[in-house]
Amino acid sequence: MELWYTENQNDDLRFSCRVTRTLHVEKTPFQHLAVLETPCFGRVLVLDGIVQTTVWDEFMYHEMIAHVPLNTHPRPEKVLIIGGGDGGTAREVVRHPKVKNAVMVEIDERVIAVSRQYLPELSRGLDDPKLELRIEDGIEYVTKHPGEYDVILIDSPDPIGPAKGLFGRQFYEGVAAALKEDGLFVAQTESPLFNPDLIAEIYRNLREIFPIVRLYLTCVPTYPGGMWSFTLASKKYDPLEVKPEDIPALPYRYYNAEIHRAAFALPQFLQEILRRA
Amino acid sequence: MELWYTENQNDDLRFSCRVTRTLHVEKTPFQHLAVLETPCFGRVLVLDGIVQTTVWDEFMYHEMIAHVPLNTHPRPEKVLIIGGGDGGTAREVVRHPKVKNAVMVEIDERVIAVSRQYLPELSRGLDDPKLELRIEDGIEYVTKHPGEYDVILIDSPDPIGPAKGLFGRQFYEGVAAALKEDGLFVAQTESPLFNPDLIAEIYRNLREIFPIVRLYLTCVPTYPGGMWSFTLASKKYDPLEVKPEDIPALPYRYYNAEIHRAAFALPQFLQEILRRA
Amino acid sequence: MELWYTENQNDDLRFSCRVTRTLHVEKTPFQHLAVLETPCFGRVLVLDGIVQTTVWDEFMYHEMIAHVPLNTHPRPEKVLIIGGGDGGTAREVVRHPKVKNAVMVEIDERVIAVSRQYLPELSRGLDDPKLELRIEDGIEYVTKHPGEYDVILIDSPDPIGPAKGLFGRQFYEGVAAALKEDGLFVAQTESPLFNPDLIAEIYRNLREIFPIVRLYLTCVPTYPGGMWSFTLASKKYDPLEVKPEDIPALPYRYYNAEIHRAAFALPQFLQEILRRA
Amino acid sequence: MELWYTENQNDDLRFSCRVTRTLHVEKTPFQHLAVLETPCFGRVLVLDGIVQTTVWDEFMYHEMIAHVPLNTHPRPEKVLIIGGGDGGTAREVVRHPKVKNAVMVEIDERVIAVSRQYLPELSRGLDDPKLELRIEDGIEYVTKHPGEYDVILIDSPDPIGPAKGLFGRQFYEGVAAALKEDGLFVAQTESPLFNPDLIAEIYRNLREIFPIVRLYLTCVPTYPGGMWSFTLASKKYDPLEVKPEDIPALPYRYYNAEIHRAAFALPQFLQEILRRA
């Protein structure tokens, strides 16, 4: 049967994958939520018609959003995750040996429930005793927890609708305040190919708030263009000064000490976007 | 008007981009050849129903197939390009200051003619006085030119149909013979995500022929999964030993000294594919 | 969410409808079976990747396969349905006032079970006391019941795979034998636009077996081209001689006395196909 | 190459046909205009992203818009065509033996020019000496020609944008005024399946202006749902009273005397739409 999930990556570009069946379809109070079974990517989580994650390539995203900042901080003991309802980021955080306590703040509890049911590979970290789960608005949460965190990870959907605030300067100031004085944070910051203006704006904003701001890249084949960016902003520690020998030897699938460094090597066009930012 | 080019990247995955019009459609003696005008990627060259290159992202491929090997060799004076009828690889080769003479061997002269007509951004290198153009079979060509080249670039389509021979061990032995005793070559070697077995096989074959074999990566958004591999095999020079200061300061758009090094940092899953190869 | 069911109506033609969710997906011993929920057509039954029927337009098919032959026969008391597992044809047959007894022979009991669960608008006729349901091969069934039926309805899928035998001359001879001496039968005989050769072949075969053979048309928007044919072959009664006043006044949605007659008016190109048959 | 024209027939329904190449693409002062070459339908004329006509099935539309009204009028000597820039309707009109003079009023001369170049099968009627071609607005034209025509044919695109006025009551009053006292006209009135409200509204309006109003049907496979309606409104002659022997024996492909009558037999659901209108 020709059943296809299609994503309009923009008005002129579409990505389609065959679907075996829908495992779950729901309109939550916050968004349209679906889990699809696909022959190409295994199970796929779709929010408001956009692929959030797939069992096939989620590691390229989740390892990179988590281990780059966790290994940049010498003592990432207290970690905050904003968003990330599927659990993939939490799974990476709780397996880091230095993390003692993690809080995950997700606004839509249905994402968590559905991920627990259909995406155990991602959601298993949600039951780790290190992790505290809170169903509330991440933007409000950070304002109420000043100076508390070593590392904050912003694992948000695209800057459309409810997630838009997670890409704004005001929120970043709240994040800076929620960090300890040597804290650092990372946000997923979309595609350098399709969202260069957003990346430049975030970079510009963060440069005014943090002394160290660095963009790094991963590949997520199911995201538009494959190339995906994270922006790391830090009060003290520089991700380029991490020593390979300090990176814990976990069973990674994407990340490793070489990738930690190489991810910060930016293509020329992207260096120029940041230079002009 | 909803006119869409669709590529079945595999049985379960499709990539589609809107088309404004077809600029050229032809059945050559070797393949189906089309040039499409698209709002998303500008002009797109399609061979046998597969995107070969687009004006929008070709630099991510062509700079990387050319400058990594050219800068690995201290005197890349005599260069052979096999395939690459669109001219993008030739354009990069002829602008390298150390290249004195380049031969490009393309089997299908219609690709060259159509690229000259519709893709001037790519084909302009074809008229460079340093470049000699030959319309013949690349596999045969290498067997007739032993010990002649410093650097050979294999810019082939996917290993289907006529291009299949360009991925086989016998051809690689011919390439090794066509290189001087300190020569090196690079081939585009498909997607690490969708063709890991091919990559492993090529790697295994080349390890038996060359002392130095290294895989490196680029991002080509219009290729399946975005992540794309090249394999560099060298008789003497190691691309990891290139000094940044020896890389000529050309106006690159993707490549630069940091990317030269970072491109060889492989994700963990890919290191394991090569380890098991 | 952009989830689409696509049917390749031929190599160059596709029909797609949005899908809200899959209600059922199964590989039965005979075929791939799915029920989809769609905003455009309500629930859709798909066998081996081909739309069989939709809640939205099924009446245009089921009323026409049933009431045209039932009203052509003056006493359609004993009726055989071959195929029709969704129950739509049976529903029309059992509500005809002159039908006393109907047997439905369907090879795949899973179609019946799934239709009972998800397509009650179609399957409700299956529980009528007039109807006897038999899970067996229709081709074999007719050979074992000579001279038994007034009217036989062949409600088959496309002539691909298992259903192919239901379009062959040998089967039609069996059907003729299973009819009483004044019996008649109807088969769905595909698209006049896309399958003219099949229609001509069936027509030619039936003309050699039955004195009266007539093609008639309906519109089924979810079938290729919209225009759909039935072939009626009769030992004695002519559908063109039915008197409007003899047609029972049931609550039809497509069929009526005018349509009974008009359905046999064939476009010129189709008359010529039959003339040359 | 997978190049597909797709028509979003509504938000939830798509029709796609493979395209070999674009023959013409243009933005005229009135609309987007394209001619596509397709393996399935031959050349296809597309206006504002909607298939207007294809070489493959145009006869099912053009014969039916022309010959039903022309044969309903005993002396269809003076005929007005509004729209119909492709020329297919004109071709049918000028070959009717009783037509002495036809005027075709098309607002967009580019449609005519492009049809002359790429669609000779349709446009050849445009050069007939009986035909006078006028490039102007049809709505204005009728107001300036009271009591002049025996038969008027409204061959318009869908009631979106500029063509909207061609479906309004005011225009129909103008058409009535442009007809002689025993004149009649036909308009294409969209799909009974997807536009029942429009059909009901037109029917209601025309019933207040003309004593005889009848809907008839054809099949146009490349239009949504395949089933397509025309509405005929007449001051004196009834299409149901046409005698088969009065229909001229032209080489038709769809129309014939039986179809003339049968086209007015409406499915029950459509009779009820008109009854409630």
C-alpha cells in the first residue's frame, strides 16, 4: 500500500517516507501528535506535521545536544532540559557519569505519555532516578530558578507557534539567570541552510549575554537539508578547550572525542553568516 | 502550478522539489538527461532520474572532492578528473594555484554540452586553458596512462548501470597504476547512512592497494540523508598531516582549513563500519 | 499532518487522498488489507494497495451492480454474489423485495471480519436472514451449483493475482451453468478508458455464451477515470426492456428508473470498441 | 525521471500525472499558463494550476458542451462562445452543419496563441471562416449584443478569480438578453460531487430567468471525480424533445443520439440536490 508521510520542508521542498501504519494520532491541548510506523526510519514522532525524531536517526541529534555541553562543563552535576518530551535528550543526560540530578520541563504531558508507550528506545531515560519530570512551561520555569543549573539544554521544536518564545532574547536572558556563574547552555538552532537569519539573530543575541558563544553542527537526515545546528553559550568554559582524555568512554553511536572538536569546524558560508551577524 | 520533481531515494523514501519548468530533456546514448529550473535549488541537473548537482548546493560537493586531495599533495601539478561532465569539479581544479595541467575524461559529451548551455556557474571551468577535455570511457583511459598523474578525482554518478565499474577493485587498481609513485586519488563514495556496505567494500579494497586510505565527509542537502562520503587513497601523503598554512587562501564557500581536518572526523557508527570492513 | 494514501492508477497516473489514520492494516492469507480514515471519503477499504470502496462513493457502485440485473429479471429470487466481502453488494441485494435467498461466496474471511468492524454502512447487509455467507473460492463454488441461480453478481477486485480467474472465459462458462435457464449475471468489468482491451475480450467471450450481452456504465470517482463498466449477460431477459413502473421504489442514492436505461447509452468511442470486439 | 504534475482537487484530494517536459510556461496578464507533455494524456493545458483540457479526454467535454445545445435548437445559426481559448469548443461548433456564424470571446489572447502553437488538435477550429475571434471580456460583450444569438456556450474555467463572474446571476441575465427570443445557452457547471451547492445555486437562478432549465452530465476523467455537469437554459426548446433522427451524423467520439438523451438522466442524489435547490 502506498501510504506516505510528507513534510513540506518549505513551499518548494518535500520529504516523504512510506508509512506502514499510524500507531497513534491525537490532538493534544498543545499540538497535533502522531507516531507513525515506517519501513525506512522505524517509529517516527510527528508534532504539528513536523518530524521531531525517528528511532533511526535520533542518536545523531540527542548525543550531540547532550554530550557536547556536558563534556564542556567540568562538573555538569545539575542539568535542566527544556522540552525534549520524547525522552531522548534525558536518556543521554542521565547516562553521563558526572550528572547527579536532572530536571526535565515539558509543557505537553501527552508527548511524554505517547513516547513512553511507543518509543521506549527514547523514553527509557525518563524513569531514571536521577531525573525529575515537570509538566510546565519551560519559559516560566527558568524565571523561577535563578542560579541553579550547571548545564541547560533547550530541546525545542521549530520556532513556530508555542515554541517561538524558546528562540527569543528574553528567554535566553532567563536561561542565563538560571545558570550558575560558570554555567553553560545549548539550544537546537535549526538549519544553517534554510534558517541562516534565525541562526544569525540567535548568535547576535547570545553574544551580548554570554562571553563564549559557539555554533556546532550535526547531521540529522530526517531534518531539512541534513545539516543541523546547535548554539552553545557559556559563561566560562570553552568547548574547544575540552581535552579528549576527559571525555568519558560511553557507548556512543555518533559522538566521540574527534566529533566533539570537528563539530565546531564550520563551512565557510556559515562562518561568514556568523561574521556578519 | 504544482509541478514536482521526485526522487525515490529508496523504496521507502522520497525527496521532491517544485519545478518551474524543464529547460532540457534528452535521451543521450548513455542516459536520460534533464535540466530543471526550480525555485528551491535553482537549476538542477538530473541523470537517469537522479539529481547530480544543483546550482544551490554544488559547492559543498565540488569544493570537497577537489581541494581536500589537491591540498594533500604538495605538488598537484597533473590532475585527472574522471566523469564530472557538469564541470563543477574541473572549475575547482583549475583554480588551484599549483595545478598546471588537468585532463577531464567524460563518457557522455551531451552532459558537457548541456551543462555549457544551462549551467554556466559549473561549466565555466571547462574552457580554462589548463584543462584538456576528452570524450571517452574513463575506465579505459586510466589503463592507457600509467604513472602519469599526481591526483585523480573520480566524480561519478551512483554505482548503477554504466558507472558501476567506477566503484570496482579492478578500476581502482588501474587508477593506482595511473598515479605517479607519490600520487593520490579521491572518489565520491555515496551515503554512509544508506550505502554502508558499499563504503566498507571500497575501503577494504583500497586498503589492499594503498598504504593510506581515509574517508571524509561533506554535506550535500540534495543527496539522500545529506551526509555524503569521499574516500581518499594515497601512496604517500596523508591528508591529516596537511598544515593549515599550506592551504591556499581561495574564495571558498564550504571548504577551509578547519573543514579540511574536521571532514575526517567520523561519527562513531561510521568508524565502526570501517573497523569491521 | 500530511499523510497521504496514493494509488498508482498506472505508471503515469496517481490518485492521492489525505489520511487521518490507519484503522486497520493486515496481511491476510490472500492479500494486504487496510482500512483508512480519510477526511475526503470517510473510511476507505484498500486491498493490495487498490481502493476497493469508500463510504463516500460506494453507493454509485453497489446500487448499480445490484439493481440493474435484479430489476432485469422478473423473479430474482435466488441470487449468488461472488466476492464483495465488504458487504455493500449484499446490502443492496437483500433489500430488493423479490429476492428470497442470497448466497455470498467470499474467499477471504478477513475482509468480511474487518468490514463488519470498520464499515458497518456496508457490512450491515451481511447479517440479513436472507443471506447465507460462505468462505470459499467462488470459481469452485459455481462449478458445484449448476442451474441454481436466477441472478449472479461478480463483485471482484481488479484482474490481477487471485481475481484474474474471475475475468476468464472458463469462469463465465461456469457462471452460465450455475444460472437457471432464464438466468442472468453481471460482472464489474473495469474502466472503459484504461482497460478497453479487457472489456472487448470479455464482451467477445460472453457473446459466444449468452444471447444477450450489454455493457452499462456508472461513475465511481475513486476508481481510475471515474467512468466504470459492468457487463450484463443474460439467457433471456433484456435490461433495455424493463418497464420503469416495474422498478421497485426503494430509497436509492444513485440508481433510479431513468438511470437504469441511461446507463446502457454508451459513448461513441465505447460503442466502437464493442463493435470491433 | 519522476516529474509529476499534481492538482490539489481540494485540501484532501490530489490528482497527479507524470510529465515528460514543460512545453510552455508563462505568466499572462490574466493567469499562469502552461502546456505540459505527459505520457498519460498527451499535451495538457494548465491555467492557474488547474488542468483545463488534455488532448486525451477533451472530446468528452467539448462534444458535450457543443452538440447537446446545438442539436436542441432547430436553427443554431448564430452562436456565441464565451471563453474556450483552447479552441476545442469552437472546433465542435464550426463543424455543426447548421451553424452559419460563430463569435468566440476570450479574454486572454495568450491562451489562444499558445493553443495554436501546441494544441493543434483543439485550436484548428479557430481558423475556420465561420468563426470570428474577439479578445475581450465576455461579461461586457454580452451586455452589448442584445437579442443576437441562437445559442450561447459558456466555456469557462472554475469559478475562482476572474471567471467568478461567469457563474453569477447578473451574467446569466445578460446572457438571456443576448439570446434571441427562442435562444438557449449552456454553461459548464462543475462537479456534482464536489460543488453541489454551486450547481443548486445556478439552477435556482436560472429557473427564475428561463422556463426550461436542465442539467446534464458527461465524464471528464481529468476533472475531479470524473463526473461533470453542464446546465442548459432555454427560452423555448427542450433538449429532451430532440428527435434522434434530427441529430446530424458527424464523426463523434463521445456524443451520439443515445448519449444526448441519457446525459439528462441524473443520479438520484443529484435529482434531490436540484429538487431542494
